[in-house]
Amino acid sequence: MPELMIRPRTDSDMPACVDALATVHEAEHYPVQWPADPVRWLTPDGLLGAWVATNGPLVLGHVVLRRAGRDGANAVGLTPVRLAAVARLFVRVGARREGVASRLLQAATADAATSGLRLMLEVEAGAAPAIALYERSGWRLMGSATAEWTAADGRAALVHAYMAPTV
């Protein structure tokens, strides 16, 4: 049986990434609205790197490292020049509670450290398992703000900004 591997994402991984994302969207409404072009959604502007967690040919999870935007940088009190953001982190339903998200987060964190970048992320307040992961991993809550979009449960989305522990 193949074992969990974290590796850089390739173009050939995209169909499996979209399939894994679909399991997450169906179960948890992440993303809240299914993107018109999921491949484009998985490749946001300012992309610095993307990784997948695989077990054989199956993509179990995905994470992106991208340049932090001005809003994200303001939320953590830094300039965007030396700041990157974790984004599009998800794990296929059925592969949860096996350390996949932690390993993906470690890959993005290591890459940011190698590049001399501080790392932040934003997460919607209703994503309790994700928030628990970040806090267990030493990420620090820097602030919260109401977003301009609606969460899956119909309430105004509350977005928390977290800063990675310093390496």
C-alpha cells in the first residue's frame, strides 16, 4: 500500500484536486460557492507554490502559498512585501484525522521560511476543525473582521487572521 506523500502540485494533478475539492464542498460548503472554474480557483493570483498530499494516485489534500494581499497584511499588522499567505488548504472527505492537513501546512511553512517570508492565513470563524489545527500548530490569532460575503449558514462571514509561529 503506498504511503502519504507531500509533493509539489503538477498540472496533471488538477483533475484529482478538483475531485477532492468537490468532496469537501459537498460535505462542508468549502468553498461557500462552487467556483465557475475550479482549476482557476485552485491557482489564485500571486501563486508562490502549491502542494498535494497523495496516497498512490489519489490526491488526499491540497494547499497553496501565495503573496498576501494588502487586506491580509493589514489584518496582521505587516507590509505585504515579506509576507505570504496559506490558501486553498483542504483534505478530501474520508482522509481526515490522519495528519494530512498538518503535513500540507508544514510544507507551505517550510517553503515560506526558505524564502524568508512570514506566513499568515485567513479562515472563516465557522471552520472550527481548521481553526483547531492552526492553534495546535502554534498559529496566533491577530484579529477578526466581517467579510463582504455570506457564510454557508447564511450569516455574514467573520474572518480570522492568523500569523504563523516564527521559525
